[in-house]
Amino acid sequence: MLEEILKRIRPTEEEIKEISNLAENVIKNIYDVANEKGYNILEALWLGSSARNTHLKGDHDIDIFILFDKSVSIDELEVIALDIGKEVIKRLNGKCQINYASHPYIQGIVGKYKVDIVPCYKINFGEKIISAVDRTPLHHKFLIERLDEKLCDEVRLLKAFLKSLNLYGSDVKTKGFSGYLCELLILHYKSFLNLLNDAKDWGERKKIILNDIFELYKNPKFREFDEPLIVYDPVDLNRNVAAPLSRENYCKFIFFAREFLKNMNEEFFNDYYKKLEEKLENRDKGFILTLKFPKTEVDDIIYPQLEKFQKSLNKLIEQNEFKILNCKCYTDSDYAYIEWEFLVYQLPKIKLRDGPEVFEKERVEKFIKKYDKVFIKGCKLYAFTERKYCHILELFKDIIEGKIKNISKPKHIDIKSGVILWKQAT
């Protein structure tokens, strides 16, 4: 069954040749532009999964890195790389934009291919990095010397499995497995099935140290990390490659490893998460409320703020005794959304306030001064009061109008520009 899946996800020879030709053409143009303009670059390298032949069929990403000497200032590095990148994409009749990671870089579209042209400093193993992307050429060198054709196919199986489960990608939206993490895991376990057979028994925390690390370093020292999955970067032992993986997605991987091993079905490689979502959506719904905001930043910036804002609002919702069934954040090209589904969205005006036990004399005195309708049940005081918000919409109206102060206010979300959308329970 896995061999049949590989036939479907493995790029064709024609695809491999086509992507290789374009990558080489980009690199040639980088050198040409650098020479014409008198820019001092050390080298241009094709890196990433397509360069290592671990990419999936239909993936059209090409990562080209321009390496600079450490004597070049960051400002100069950025100016030169952006200038070269823009000119190269122009010569290839593509379109480009400036994106931001450790440095601003050029992302171009050339035909069906996405071409990233990224600047970094050239460093050796053990040298201190200047920016996070400086490790990337070393990652490539480490892997290309160790991944054979069989292991590359095993990486593909893992990527396809994770992609189908919506667990592939280390961006702040997905919080899943990066391509580099997939490659290291296969390098360690030697096969996709070996990895799953071990993962099915993982506990709350799993630490993985590649044997190659002990060959690279005489007396390696391993720092402690708090994340559930710890995979030490052989290029930088102070870095956990699995740091972006959320605890929830770590647990999902363990669960689905078990499920797949119980029933090795091809459906686990065919948008399995979408089928699960459709199944879960086929039910009666609670009250749906969505906050919609104009999107002012890219997902990498906006998502952490959406999640932080939602957590703050969740506390406020619970304090007012409404009950959340589900919640999520998402975006499209123009807007950012925070959505809740409520089990309890409407409450009576009356509210019961817990008080102290009768024996706590001082607290009892304060309680009866504060509340009028006090009674005793068992040995404890209670009071009937009135709640401020009887319907969840009343609470959210005050949120949007800025009347509630004790909530986290995100920097890149204009709360007052938000719109409340809602659907009645079904």
C-alpha cells in the first residue's frame, strides 16, 4: 500500500528536471547580476526540500540562498540581496514581492514556481549565527550527505501523512512539523513505519538525539527545553527543531500514528482532516458568534495576536457564566476572524453569588453589607443579585465599543473596527 502511495506522491523525472533547471537558471542570474553591479557575494545555493529531493509531487517551491561574508553589515546585506532578487525575478519574467523573516527577502512567482531568494551569512559548524537563516546551508550540508533515495521516499511518506492530517508546516498558523523536522525524524528512525511504531507509545514528552551528533561533537551538551517533542538540531544544539509544534498537534500525531497502525488505509493520505471536519460538522450547532476585523498584517504576525486576544476574551466569557463549546481563529486575504460556538449563550437576569461560611465573621459582615438578598444554605451565605449581561451579544457589543478594560488588546487588531456576526443555534 505504501509503495502505491509513493507512486502518487513522488515527483516525476520530468518535474525534477524542470525544477532543477529553473533553480540553476536562478543561480546563474544571481551571479550575473552580482557581477554586473559589483556586488561581493560568496555564493548562491539551492537549498530546501526540492534541492534534497524530499519534496512531494506538485510542490513548486524553490529556495535559493545568497551567502555573504560576516564582515558585510546587515543593512548592506539586505539592500544587496533585495536588489539582486528583484532583478533576477524580472529577468525570468516573473513577479515578486518583499517578504520578511530573519531578513527581508524576495519571493517571486515564475510560471508555476514560487522562488524565494534569501540572504544569509556563511558560517561553519560550531560558529555563532548572526540570524536564524544562517543555519540553513548547514542543515542542507548535514542532510544531503546522509539522505539516500530510500530515505527521501520515507520522508515523502511522512510529509504526505502529516499534510493529510493538517499537521505539516511550522508556521504560527499550523504549529506543526517542519520539512527539516520530518527529514531529521526519518534520518533517526530510518523509515516512516519505524517512526509511527515508536510514536504510538510516546508520553507527555519525547526527547530525540541523533547519533550523528556524537560524531560531530566531542562532548555535546544538551540544554533542557519545555516543549513536548524535543529534537536537537545537529547544527545548533541550543535549538529544538520541534519547538513550533504545539502540544495539541503533538498529541494528534501520537493518536493518528496509533489509528494508522491499527488500520493501514490509504485514506490517511487523502485530506483525512477534511473528512474528519465534515463528520464533526454533521451535527446540531450551538449559537455561533464571530468577530470580524480588517486584516492589517501578514498571518505570521496576526495569528499570535488573534489567539492571545481570544484567550483573554474566553476568560471574560467564562467569568460571565456563558459556556463555550468550541472556538477558533482564521483569516482570509482581507479579514481576520475569531469564532465561538456556545452551549450557553443566554442566561436569566438573576445570578447567585457565593459567600463565606457563617463562621467567618468578618467576611460575613462585608458580604451582607455588599448584598441585600442574602440567605443561608447549609453553613454558607449566598445572595441573589442581577447579572450585567443576559445574552452573549450584549457582552460582545461592549467589547467592540471598548467599554471593557480588563482584556488583552492586540497591537495589530483594531477592536473598534470589528463587526459581530452570529447564527442562531440549530
